[in-house]
Amino acid sequence: MGAPFEGDVCGKGLASVMPDWVKDQIEMDDYVGYLKAPVGTWEGKTYRISIDGDCHNFNYRADYFENAELAAAWAAEGHSGPWQVPTTWQQVQEVTKFLKGKKVDGFDAYGYLDPLKGWGGFGFYFLGSRATAYAKHPDDPAWLFDPDTMKPRVNNAAWVRAIQDVLDRLDAQPPDQINADPGTTGFQQFLAGTGSMLSWWGDIGSNAKTSDSSVVGELIGFSILPGSDDVYNSKTGQWDTLASGPNFAPNMAYIGWGVYVMATVDADAKRKKAAWSAAAHLGGKDISLWCAAYPSGFQPYRQSHFNIPEWVGAGYDQAFIDDYLASEADSYNHPNAAIEPRIPGIFQYYSVAEDELAKIYAGQYSAQDGADRIAAAWEKITDQIGRESQIALYKASLGI
């Protein structure tokens, strides 16, 4: 189960509390920092054995940004700065527009790939990865809702800018992109050679060199998500330009999968011991690196997973794995990481947002009007679940 559902399961007493012997056996101290408490806990009790560490990183085609013809065209068209991998969303927008109509090695060139079709709620994460640098202020742990009222922020200036960014580059996407969900952009497009930039979970990196359908294994590079030249301050209603430079806020999308034991075993000591023993094996340190290195869908999630020689010994070349793991570690450990709230109904919020985004991308609503519709739907969900309880749980998930 994914951590976002902990509010729906652990918060309702449906899961079994982890025995102390399990904590020792699975070596929980080896987890990367952001997967330690409060993730996996509810009201101070531990329920989760982590088997994955999720975040979105930035995947790009290094060969595009080493292409001399593109570099010359970039300079000839009067763009500021050198032809290089973008580090801000403003630059991503500029590069994507620049690449429209150009070719690389005889094939149509494309910039950033946006998934425009919903994906059972998971598609919202991809708009989130465009939005976090705009919406997650370093002085504010919240970015989806106001923590004191649960008023949605999805229709504030930051989120509306992210939606508008997508709209502004619809004409630079591959044909029929309106029907491309994240699975399409990741596996049928980017790994297959279409597009030069993509936000996705670590599956792209682990499949780049191991999937028979990938043609980018020798061409791919990795980084944390792009930043922004400015960041929206929800407290003042103004855009702030930070003295430290662009604002970065990696999206800890989904927080990763975990193994949970249901409370139905608690009444029987043997069943409880058997269930937790099986869970501890699945989440044990011994098999964890294999699961992270093999294209299983699980990203590195233990500190011990960042031992480069072990990956090299498994067949990865050092330059590739250095780059990939750095993008993961720098995301996990970023001081302004956007941590997902583990509140009840989180995928109700995401799913209704996807429905409205599809209408925006189809041209039925403007970015602001569509965002307002998402916010109104979120308010209804919050009231249905219980606003006061959601406020308390949201604050707890943010460590407030």
C-alpha cells in the first residue's frame, strides 16, 4: 500500500501495530530520512515496513544538449545563456518552444513531455511536479492546502501558472498527446526515443538500461526537478525572489510503497507472528537492494542503497549510476522537499482534479477557471470527510 492511504487505513484502526522485534530485524535506522517517522506512523505508533522510496526526478536526453547544431541554432535565435540542460521551469518552457519543428538525427525533436490524460489519480502528481517549485515556499511546509483551514491552494497563482505552462506548450507536444497518460510519456515515448525532458519516478532510470524497448540507455541524464526564478508566498499573496537563487522543491510523489499487516491478525498470536515475519522478510535489508536495482518499480529507499560499488558490481556503469542515485539522494534530502500529506481521501482529491484538468487541456476552461473548479470540488470532499479532522491530520502530516 502507498503511504498516501495511511490516513484511510491506519487512521481507522485497520492495521496492526508493528512489534519492536520487527523494527530491529528490518533495520529501520537504515531508511533515508524522509521515510522515517512520521511516515509510516499514526498517533505515534508504527505500522509500515517501507519497500520503496518515491519521488519524481528530472530525466533528460544528454545528446540533445550536446548537439552542436542545436547549440548553434539556439545562439542564432538570440536565446540568453548557453545551450544546456534547463535547471528552472522557465528554461524548460523556453527550450520546449525552441525545439518545436526541429530535428535530431533525422527525427522530430520535442522538449518536455506533459501527460495530458488522467491515470487513476496518479496523473495529478505530474502537474504537481511542475507546480512544486512555484508553490512550495521554503518558509511554509504546506503547498496543497492551508493548514489552518484546509482551504485548497490548487487555484492560487502558483498552481495556475503551472497549469498555464502546460497549456502554453500544447502545440509543442507530440501528435495526439491529449491521449497520452504518464505510462505513455514514460515508456512509449521517452524510453522509446521521443522527447528530451520528462519528470517521472525512478522507474525511468532503472528501465533505461534494462528494458529491451529502451533506446536511451547511453543518452539519458538525471537531476532533481527544475526550480523556479521566483516562488509564490501564500501568506502574502506575492511572488518572492529568493536571495539564494531559484527555488527548488522536489516532489516526494507517493512517498513509496510499504508492507502493512492488517489488524485482523491481532487476536491470534500465531497468525500475527506469521504475518509480521512474512512482512519483515519482504521488507528486509537483504533483498532490498536487488529490488531497487532491478526494474521492479521500487526506488532506492535505504541509506545503504547509495553504495555505488554494489551497483557497479550488478552491471551498471559508474557514470550512469552516479548520476541516477545523485538525483534520488538530492531529492530525498532536499530541505524544501514537497512532502505529500497522508490524509484520508487524498486520491479523491487527486482523481477529481484529473477530471477537471482533462477539461482544461481540452480547451473547455481557462487555467484559472479550471483551477477554481478543482478547488470547489476539493472543498466538498473536505466537508464530506470532516473539515476539523482533516485539518488536524494535515497538520500532523506536515509536522506542525
